[in-house]
Amino acid sequence: METLLIANRGEIAVRIARTARAEGYRTAAIYSDADRDALHVRACDTAIAIGGNTAADSYLRIDKILAAASRAGATAIHPGYGFLAENADFARACADKNLRFVGPSADTIELMGNKRRAKDFVEAAGVPCIPGYRGGQDDDTLVARAREIGLPLMIKAAAGGGGRGMRLVKDDSELAAQLRSARSEARSAFGSDELILEKALLGARHIEIQVFADSRGNTIHLGERDCSIQRRHQKILEESPSPAVDPPLRERMGAAAVAAARACRYLGAGTVEFLLDRNGDFYFLEMNTRLQVEHPVTEMVTGFDLVAWQLAVARGELLPVTQDRVPQRGHAIEARLYAEDPLNGFLPQSGRILYWREPAATGIRLDHGIREHTKISPYYDPMLGKLIACGDSRGQALRRLRAALTQLQLIGPKNNIPFLLAVLDDAGFAAGESDTGFLDTFHYGEQADNPEPEIFAIAAVLNHHRRLSPRDRHSGRANWCSGDNSLPLAYRLQAESGQRTCALRCSGTDRYRVLVDEREAFEVRVHSMEETTASLSVDEVRQQCTWLHRDNRLHLLRAGRQWQLADITCSPASATQGPGSGRITAPMDGCIVEMMAELQHPVRRGDTLAVMEAMKMEHPLKADRDGTVTAVSAAPGEQVRGGQLLIEIAEK
């Protein structure tokens, strides 16, 4: 039996293993120290430890991966996406070891992996490109050329992808700083700080074409995906077909994508990405020489298994269909699930998954690499998985996706599920009118993270009810008593947004009247209460919720949104560290990239004092008040822990 080593982790490793085993391969996983208990380790027939925690010490180590392939007896390697998937040196190293690399040739990866060379190449093949600059790299030249092109302007890492090393500049005063920031992030992410400049096309759509080619030169496309909804230049929602692409435009864009693939003698699965402006003109962005995160969207509307195709053409087989036999059935849309805080600049979150249940619904596919008790580490991208819905129409697919997001039960680090639900409810998005600037005008306010009084009332009842003995629950007596009258009649509950007092009064068996902050009253009845689920009525409206109690905190999940409320009834009042404290701490585990704060120097609220890298992104740390820097306790290159004090600012 042939063994396939999967040189990746998480959901894509699990997804590749599923198809590979169905195709008759023995599968081998690799895992870092941080991924010792990860789902992809269990999803494969065997798994090889490669040590380390960070990507640089594990999944980016070619020598470790080749050694693992040798130990597993592998004859082929699938790189997935990210990490070494578009690394020409890795593809060459596989060939040198007589390992079949499931992807294009090293020369093709090298050509298309550099945005500057790729644009020069496809432009020569007749594919339109965005006006810009792809020349000398000294700062003065880049600044001068940027001003010639005019603002708004996009700065991009020539060797990059995934939104890293990319900056949108709208104000000339930001230009120099954004160039430095893009260089730094590009160097860290890709080992190259080469940049290109492009005119920013505001109001455009991001459209990508899935291409496939075999070793005999047969090249086809499988239609488009609309990836316009993005944050930090990374995709959040992807769909096929695009609401903005009609059959004639699809034919023109598909022909341009196939021309680019043929020109570079492509092999396997690839994606040619375009910007589509409001006039219907499209421009080449880049070519991704790998399987895309959003490939399930295409699989849902075509019925094809793209990983099975990848394995087949890597073996030298022909494509199973010709261009005229590619179907387009209905509509599919994918939502990426991230451990992040949308209300805090989409800051990545780490922590443990406390509860996880998948939705059971028609037309739904969930690709993920997590299970209960999985720890989301700070070392890798915070994507948890992808939820894909399909339907006969776009409207049906959207309804199914929304229902599935609501049914998905996830308790753990903050996540973007409530944010995704808010986007799906937006009238402009529902009408198919959104472009790459959608989030610039989309308002997801602070109220989204502020529990309503009803949530406090439900939490107070659950917190109280779980502490009652079975005798108390069924006695018919004043069931707020525990037998020794030790339970309080009033609870103080603390949420992130503040605390409230909830006074409970029993009005019958399993019935409560709850007064929140002596202002709003709710009638709550508990119909049933299991270990993690409860059925209750609030003011005669029956509902289901999921709950957990961990470390004096009640985790409440309802309609896709989770709340954490601490019982501070018996805790003394204490001052909490809030905005304006002057204590700048690390928001998560990471590495200090740049430290601008200097002792005894004055700063103003909002000034960037340091930049740290975590979860593959750079995060600026800003002053939270005016004052003078009195302490700096970290230096560039230093690894820091979440919550660690880095800078102190004294008021003037």
C-alpha cells in the first residue's frame, strides 16, 4: 500500500487524510509538541513527532519533514496549504528524495510565488494586471513611486499571501510607516522583504478561478469563487457562483486563468485570483500554486473531489473531465471559523475548547481539526475550521448557513460566529452587493458583546438551580433553600462588560422571578436541566441553551453566542484594571518585533509603543493614555506571555 505523508496540520490535514484513505493510501501525519493531542494526529494511520512548538521549529523544517517521510515509508507528500505548500525548495527536496510532491513543479512554484515575477509573466501572456510598480526596493524609491501611482495604494509582499505583508495606504503621512511595517511582516512571514506597489481598486470584488491541469497539458477551470468579504486582507466568506459574474464574464475570466496556467505549464490544482471592478473589467492579482482553503465551495457546486484529482494527476493520470463537462449545480457558501475577537481588531485568541457539537442539517459540510479539550495555541493561524452550506439557490444556501452557525455549539476562546451571523443578516450582503470594502462600512458595535439583562437573569437561575439538591428541586418548598439556608437570595454576576445584581424569588417548583439591578423583572421557569443543556422559559417564551460551569464561571451558549459570567456574590469589591491604566500588557503569547517606547519619553493616547507577532500576524500595542514612559520590560526578539506587563506610563 502506498503511503502519503501529509505535511500540514489542523483541518486541512484531516480533510486530505479522509480522501487519501478513501483512495487507498496509507496516511501519515506529522505533529509538533503543541499538536501532540490534535485531531489530525488521530485522523491518520500513523503520526510522526517532529518536535518544537512554533512553525519555524516544526512545520517549516524541511529536514524534519523529510526525515518523517523516511520513517513513515512515504512515497508521496501532500503539502496542504500554508507552511511549505508554495515553497520551491521543499518541492525540489521532495524530488531529490524520490518523493512525489502533490503539487506543481518547483520551477512553477518559484515563478508564480513571487508577485513581481508572476505579474510580469502573466502580463506577457496577455492577462491584464493592475497598474503599479515592481522595481527597485530602497525606501526612497518606493515612496517616490507610490506618490506617482497615487493614493489609495496597496503595498504587498512580493513573496507573500494570506494578507500578510499587505497594507492599504490612504494618507500620505502613513506611507513611510506602512512600508516599514509591511517589510517587517513580510520578512518574518516569508523570509523576504521585497515589496510591490499597486493602485488600490476600491469598490472592487475579489474573484478567483479554480484551475486544474494534468501532465499531458490538459487545463480546465471549475468556475469562480467570490471572496470579497475579508478582514485584514484575509477571506472570511467565500461563495460560488459570484453574484457579480454572468456566463459571458465567467467565460472571459476562466479563459484568462487557463491561459496563465498553460503559460507556466501548470500541474494540479491552482487558483488564479482577480480583482473585478464596477465596470466589469478584471485584473490579475496572483496565482496560488496549491489547494485553497475555500476549495470545498467548488466541490459542493461541481460534485468533484479536488484532493482525489490532485492525487490522480500527481500519479500521471489524465483529468477525468473536459471543460464542457464541468457542471455548476446550485450555490455554495463557506464561512471560516476563527478563534478571534471581532470587537478588538479581530485579535487572535488562544485557549481550550470546553464544549463542541457539530450541527446536523441538510446541505451542510463542516471541515475542522478540533475536538473537545483541544487547546488553541498561539503558535499557528487561529482558524478553527470551515462551515459550508449549499442549496438550489443563493438564498437557500444563506439560510442553511445561518441556521448551521446558530446550531454549532462551541464554548471556549472568543470566536467570530456572532460576527458571521451579523454579516449574513446585512441587507447589502444578502442582496449580493458587497465588495472588498464591505467591512469598512459594516458596523458591528460594542453592544454585540454586552449581555442583555435577560442573559443575566438566565445565568442567575442556572447558577442557582445547579446548586440545589434533588430533594430541593422536587420538594415544592421555597426551593431557593438548600436545607441549611446557605444559598443567597441575590447573586452578583460579572461579565466582561460589567456586573449586575440578580435577586431571585421562588414562585413555585422550578419557577423564579428574577429582578436584575432592581429595574427589570423576568419570569423564568426551568423545564429540564441536564449536565450541559437546559430547557427553560423566559416570560413564557421557551428556549434551549447550553451551559458549563468551570472555575467559578458560568459559560452560557445561546443562538451561536457565548457568554462568560463569574459569580462574585461572595467576593469583595475590587478595582479592575481598565482602559487608561497606563499598564500595557501582551494580549497573548507572542514575540516582540519592535519596541518604540523609550524611558522618560512622553507619549499620547493611541501612539504605537511596540509591535508583537502572534498567530502569524503583527499586532500594534498602543498607549492607553497621555503620559511619560516609566518602565519598559521587553526587547525586540523577546518571547512574551499573554498578560505580561511590557510598558508602564505615568500620567503627566
